[in-house]
Amino acid sequence: MITSQKIEALAFQGKCKWQMFYTGYTGTYTIPVPAGGFVLLRQIIYNPFYQGDTKLAQIANVIHQVTICEQGSRNELLYIFRDPLSDVTVGGGTHFTPGTGQQIIETWGTFKKNICIDVLNAGDVNAATFNAADTFQADAQERLDPLGFGTIAVTPSVNITAAETYYPTGEQRQFNATPYAGLGIRDRLRYNATLARTLTTPNNADPDRNYQFPIIGFGCWVFNIGINEYLNSGN
């Protein structure tokens, strides 16, 4: 947890408090924001997990997207995780277990309305086609040398088809020949929330069932004053 003298002073005055919220079992969650106040999100505590009750399903469901957005707003934070797996013998059978432990992410985001949390399974790369034929437009490349490719049209590594939908964020990056999954789509990708991406139910008969759902913590400063009062409250 990272704080400041201003926040500590307001905490002693009873105008804010540090609070942890956790999501578990489900893929959706809401962090309430007090009326007339706001929430400053400062920390995410992420525990790796996988989805599915077979090793084939589990190894295909190790990429997860966590979106944190303000209700009715475009204000959003987004994180995508790829969780490694390790074999472990449980009850005489070989199963997977997450290959890493808890991750703590220091972040920053202010929210004046309820915070909507969504956790998704990313699509299996098997649904994509590698070595796509269409090249990016020259004006959609990375920055000029030495940081990028200048005006050279670079071939993308994956051909993204109409089966996948992406939200527009970031900079313009269309293909030469065909739209990048929709006219005006942007280049910083995020996965679309569809029924196929929602979290599946753990199998109670599986000995590693407790690794089949997310446990994610969100550390927040919850203020019962408005942002303007916070900004005018001194150093």
C-alpha cells in the first residue's frame, strides 16, 4: 500500500479509509463507491488460476483479462495475465497447479461511481491463424527508428478474423486490405466480453478444483468527500 501525507491526514479526520475488496468464484464483482465520494484504487493482489477440469482445457485457459471500469463511464483500467502451470500429483492423478504465487500490482485509478470488475478467459490462440497475409498500413507502425520500423509495412503474426471482436483503445492501426475487426478499430487490444469467455464452474469432483476460480484483491482508499474537496485539502 502506497499513501501520502494528505491521505493520512484525511484518514485521521475520518474522511477516508483503506479497504480491501476481494472477488472469488465468480467473474463479475462490484466495488461500491459512497454517494458524493470517490474511490482511489491503488493495489491489485492477483492469485494465478486456470479454468477447466481437464489438463487439455486448463492449459488452454491460462490467459485472463481483468477489467476495472466505472459504472456508466469510459473510465477503465485493464490488466491481462498469463499464468504458468506446473504438474502436481493429487489423489493418485496428475493435475496442474499454478506455477507462480501471488502478484501484487501497484496501480492508480479514481472512480466516482461504482466500480465494475470483470474477469474473462482469453480466447485460445488456436482460433487464430498465424502468418497473416494482410500487412499493417505504413502510417500505423511503431515510432520511427531507432524505436520502430519507420514506414515499412510489417506483417502481423496473427490474422485476426471476424470471429474476434476488440474494443477501440489506443492508436489507429488498420490493415492495408481489410479492416482490423471493424472500421476504425485501434491497435491496443482487449478481449470482448462474450458468453464463451465467461468463467466456468469448478468441478467439485476434481482435486484441484480450488485453483479453477479467481481470487483477486483490490486495495482502495475510500473517500466520503468529493474529489474537489480532496484536491483543496492542502499538501
